[in-house]
Amino acid sequence: MKSQDIASRWLEFFAQKDHTVVPSASLVSPDPSLLFTIAGMVPFIPYFLGEEAPPYQRAVSVQKCIRTADIEEVGKTVRHGTFFQMCGNFSFGDYFKERAIPMAWELLTSTQEQGGYGLDPERIWVTVYEEDDEAERIWREDVGFPAERIQRLGKEDNYWHTGQPGPGGPDSEIFYDRGPEYGREGGPSADENRYMEIWNLVFMQYQLSEVNSQTDFTVAGELAHKNIDTGLGLERLAMILQGVENMYETDQVRPVLDRAAQLAGRQYSSTEDPADPKYADDVRLRMVADHVRSALMLITDGVVPGNEGGGYVLRRLIRRAVRAMRLMGVTEPVLPELLPASRDAMKGTYPQVGQDFERIARVAYNEEKAFLRTIAAGTARMDAAVKAAKSAAQTGATGISGADAFELHDTYGFPIDLTLEMAQEAGVDVDEAGFRALMTEQRTRARQDAKSKKSGHVDSSAYRALQGSGDTVFTGYTEHTTASRIRGLLSEGQQVGLATAGQEVELVLDATPFYAEAGGQAADTGYITGDGFVVEVLDVQAPVKGLSVHRVRVTEGEVPAGVEAVGTIDLQRRLDAQKAHTGTHLVHAALHQILGPEATQSGSFNKEGYLRFDFRWGEAMSEMARSEVEDVSNLAIRDNHPVLTREMSLDEARGLGAMSLFGEKYGDRVRVVEVNGAWSRELCGGTHVGATAEIGSLALLGEQSVGSGNRRVEALVGLDAFRHLATERTLVNELTGLLKVPADQVRDRVAGTLARLKEVEKELAALRAAQLQAEAGRLVQAAVEVSGAQAVVRLLAHDAGPVGSGDELRSLVLDLRSRLENTAGNAAGTPAVVAMAGTAKGRPLVVIGTNQAAREAGLKAGALVKTACGVLGGGGGGKDDLAQGGGQDASRIGAALAAVRDAVGAGVGAAAGAAGA
């Protein structure tokens, strides 16, 4: 029975028992305490905890789950995996043990023709909590299950709770006897390898308090409404029904494993014995099969590779799979072969995998390409670190230093887990503690740098003292001028009572219309005035949450703390900044439309007339895509969509699908900004226009990379966008005049001109080469004899003047060396050296060639080039017969060739002298 059929039978069976079929929730958990959905009951936690009223009394689901705690163990055994599916049926204050147990028995043992799974009743065992007489009675009397196959176990095995005060209760687990070949007799208490757990029935009937451990807790009393939470492992049942040894051989996993083995030219043997020669490859094949499926499902649910949270887990899964394939000799991209195999295995149960595969594949393939570049850049450095660690081990060193591991991470992009894995495979340790210390130091420096730019290293305690009167009230959403009181003044981190003209200080108001820099929006500027004083607001920050701190310069009078004052923002600057901020939301929505929902925000900045937006994407956008993003944004501006803001709970906002900045911390109440309803809906505390037409226009400036998997677009809005386009129009008009063509033909004319220039450059290069070759015959006659003590060398040293490239000089040197050796009258075996110099783009070049006789006399081209380049202020090298180099000072070419002549004489003399001796 295929996995898809197992899932559909599960849902159909409980649907017939009046259960509401609930689709699988996303792998990204709605619970902020969980990174992923780790169990089938996670989506129902609010109902079990009594936080929300369930919309139904009975539910059934097949839930996608991810667990990554044992990711390093995946593949080493057949029991560990990251992605799995949990079939569950749930009761919220409806039925209890008396219905849950018989239904489980019915589904497992009914024939397949009757809609059940058709398991052999004689091979089923169950366990119950040692004090749960009721559950055992139901099994014996209501089901008719034999008492000798029921085992009572303690809290460690048969009691469930969350680990915190709340609901809990005993459970009953169902096991399947795989047979004597898998272990000893005696039921689950004797051998859980032979007796494999397939289903757990949890009876939530108690309120627990003082939960200290799995076994140490206090039962405060019974729940008013008893609940049922059950979970059957789909992969485990598939193993039994498909007659395979483990989850890696089931129909949704084995196709990827087989394709990986085929690509690597390996034979999978299903061994778990580290002593088996095939064990290493089997581990890698299992790892690949698991991780590719997990990555497929995570990307389907909207996760994209990144450096934090779920994005980091996804990136790690992909990179572990790719590296496992490389260790088996496959250096080409593998995901284009493996991901479709996983798609075909999973799409029957999850159609979205097939429907959305183009986007999924794009995300995965881009991440693999980025990782292959990382490997190419860092592997040589890693090999050097391993080699150094092994050499140092002889003197008592412990392995790869924290500094080396940090360099691999910081310079070459190697994540620490990759360094640890590669080091383990090479048999050396890594100073992980030293690496973590350097990472902490780097982050601390970055925070201090940012802090010094914003607050001059002021101790936050000074701010917290001013916050004692409460948070600053921000009035800027509705007011541009606000009367308030100066709560306090700070100078160099200390509260002061007075600020005088010309002094820069920090000022805190009870209420302010000035927006403090946050959410990518630049701070407001303007003025604060009072009785006899004027201060200019230069910047506004929130060094502690809820407190707006104005950095100001006193321009007139004296400012005492505690007096009344009026804050007035630079209104035009604010209005222009609002255009840019709303424009940022339009660009984000446009990127979603053109590229897909995985183009998620990773950062932004906007100020008057300008915006930049960073987003997760693995490759450069095409010119057409950039044009479409700009067009979609401007269409939204033209259509004058209303821009509305609403305050609501965080859960309500997420329920509406409001986008949020990944990694940002939000409170219980959030502000949602909507453009034309759901066209764009984001969590945002910034200020915005009332309708999109107020933006005027948006001009996309360009797009670039800002790190692995991250891109950036920049744009101008409003009058700044108009001025930019006007400047471009002026430039086009000038070009039409110079080229004497209409504007729509400028591009073709410029392209044609550039093409002709390239052809002319090629012709000039060919003419220069031909000229040099034509001079070769004359140049040979310019060769001179350089005598040593016992030998004579034919040396041709010449300045060729301007050349196209080093290739021209090399061709000339090779030709002249051949001519010198074959010149009439030249004694056989005479050493010959050709040294040619020239300038290319104003920089000096030197190429030197030596024949066999010269090399035997001790003259090496590489050494002679280094001599010449030393005079030119540069460097070079190469082989003994031909070498090339360059320098900085073309005026020293003559001196460089003279140095070569001296070196040839000295070298020959030394060689001859040594031979004579």
C-alpha cells in the first residue's frame, strides 16, 4: 500500500466517524516557541490549552512535521529522519478512551477491502500507563484484546505532557511485532526494535502543576473537558504495509536514494554496521534521500535559505546533501536530478509540490549553485588548515584553531557545521569554543560600532532613568506639530539641567511628532521651540524600546529641562519620506508578483525621495524582470489605491496573511499597513501616504547582489524620480544630436558603433602582431653575445614599445627563440635567451624565454623575469623555459632589460665556473 493510500484511508475512516478533515498546517509553526511543526498536535495546541474555542469537536489530519535536533545522526541509522508525517485524530471534550481505543483497533485490523489497513491482529501489542485501569479494561473487554499482550509501563514511557504546567495524561501505545529476526521475544518492554511503535493514543484528562521532568510533576485535578490526541507515524506504517526494512526504503523516500546511488555509481546495501566497507556510502545516500525530501517540503511551505532560523536549517539541509554527493565523487549540480525524483514521490499526497515546482526548484538550484561556489573558494583553505592541524598534532596541538575556523566562515563562507563535518572526516578536531568567541567578538564590535554612530556609547541606564515617567507618546501619525514638555537633557551620557547655544545634546520629550528611525524609515528632522530658545532636531533614535531620543543642536537661547516646548517636523521631508516608504511596500508586492512569494524582504531603508529594498533571491534579475517590477509599481501608483493602517493583535495580523520582516520581534499589538486591501499587507510602524497616487512616480535605479542569496533594488520616488528621468531624457537628446538619429534608434546606433570599435581593435591588434613578426628577422640580428668564464650566451633583449597584450609578446618571444636557435652560423647547443618588454595600457610587461642549452647552463626564465620585474616595481614568474611578469614604472624598461643582461652574464659565469671546478 502506497503512502498516499495510507493517508487517504486515514482521513476517510475518521471522516466517516464524524471527524472534520483538517488539511496539514504549514511546516513553519505558528507557535513562536517552535521553529517548525514538530508533531501532529501542534496546530491544535490552542484548543488543548483552552486558549481558543475549537471550531469542531472532532478532527482528523495528516500533518507534515520536521524535527532537526538529531540532524547529525541522519543516515547513520535508519531510525533518524528530519521530515515525517503524523496521522492524528483528535477529540476536544467529545469522546474519550471508550471511543479512541476501539476506533484505533478497527482501523488497524479491518481488511483493506473494508477500508482498513489489514494488519495481523496476532502481531499487535499494546502498552498502557501502569495506573490506568480504565484503558486496560477497554482493551480487554471492549476490544477483546488478549491480556498477555498488554503491558503496563511507568511515566517515562506512557505519560504525556508539554513539559510545562497544563494539560496531560496517560497514553496507550500500539506496537507491531516485526518477527524474531528483529530481536528477542517479550513485547515492547523487552525489545522496541522488534516491537515497533506505530500509534500513540494520548488521553488528556488532568491539569498538571509543578512540572519538573517527564516523571516529576503534580496532578492538580481533572480537566473540565477531556481531550484525545493520537498520532500514527505514516512512514512506520508504510514500512509494514510495503514490506520494507526501514523508512528509507518506503515509496516516498527510496526513489531519491536510488537516483543518488545511480548518479554516484554506488550500490546501496542498507547496512548500519560502521565496520562494513559500504557503510560510509550508505550513510551518505540515506542523508541525501532524507534531506532532499525535507528541503522540498520546506521550500513548498515558503521557507527560503538564509542565515537564521528556518532559513538556516533549510540551507544546512541542502548543503549537507550536496556535500554528501561530492564525497561520493559527484561534483556537478545534483539537485536538478534529485529534486524532481522527490517531487514525483510526494505530489500524490501534496499536489502543491507539483503545482509550485518551478518556484521550488529555482530556490533550491540557486542555493546549490551558491554552495558550489563556496566549496570551490574554501576547500583549498580548509585542506591547508587540516594539513597544518595534522602537522601541529605531533607537537601536542589540538586541531584546527578557532582563528582558522573563523577565517573559513568570515572570508570563504564556510558555515561552522560544514567545517566541523569536514574536520571530523579528516580526523582532526576544531576549536569550536575559540570560533564562537571570535564570532561573539565580531558581533559585539558591530553592535558597538552601530551604537557609537547613533548614541556615542551612552550607557542605556541613562535612557532608562528618563523612561521612568513612561514611554514617549508618538503623535506623528496624525500631528506634525505637538506641544509637550522636555522630560530631560543628556550630554555625554549624563543628565544635565541646561543646554546653551551651539551645544549638541540629546533631548527627550513626553510626546513627540518626530518619527524615530525604525523599520527602515529614516528619522524626522525639524525644530523644537520654547520660551526664548530654538533647537534644531538632527536625528531621532530609540536606544531603548518606547523612548524617543532627539539629537539636537541649540541654535538660539538656553534650554532648561522640564519646560514646555513645541516640536515641529520638517513637513516636506516627512511627506517625501512617506512616499518612499509606501513605495517600498509597492516594490515588495511587485517582486512577489514577478518573481514569486519566496522573494521575501531581508532589509530596507527609505528617506525623502529614495528607497532601497533587500530581498532573498539567488540570482540577478533579468532586465525584463526589473522593468516589470517598475511597471507594476507605477500601475499601482496610477490606480490611486487607498493606503490604510489598522491596529490589531499579532495573531489576527498573521491570520490575514500580513507580511513581516524575518527575525523581527513584534509585540502583542501590531500596526498593519494595507494597500488596496490584500494587494499589499505588511506589519509596519512607519508613516505612509493616504493613497498611492501621492507618490507620483517610481524609477528603479538598478539591482545588485548584497551577499549570498540576497539582492538589492534601489529606486527614486516623487520629484526625485521625475528629475532622474528628466536627466536621462536630456542625455538621450544629446545622443540623438551627436549620432544624428531619432531617439528610438540610439540604442542600435550605439551598439553598432561599439561593434565596429571592437572590430577595429582586433584589426589593430592583428596589425601590431604582424608588424612585430615582420621585425623578427631584423631583431635576430640585434642579438648579442654575453660571455661568461667558460660559455657564451646569445641574448636578445628588446623594448617592443606599445603592445596589445602579453599574448603578443609571448608569441614574439617564442618565434625569436626559435629563430636564434636556427640562425645560420649559430653553433649547435649555444645557450639562447630572449627578453622582450613592452607597455600595454600604460603598464610595463616582460616576457623571457630560454632554450634547452641556456637552462642547462643554469639560466631559468622564471628567475630572470623576477629580476626584471623587481626593477619595474612589480612581480612575475612562470616555468624555466617561458615566464612573464609586469610592474608599475614603464620608464624603467631599459634598466630592467639591462638587469637581465647582467643576470645572464653572472649566471653563465657562475655556472661555467662551477662546471670548471
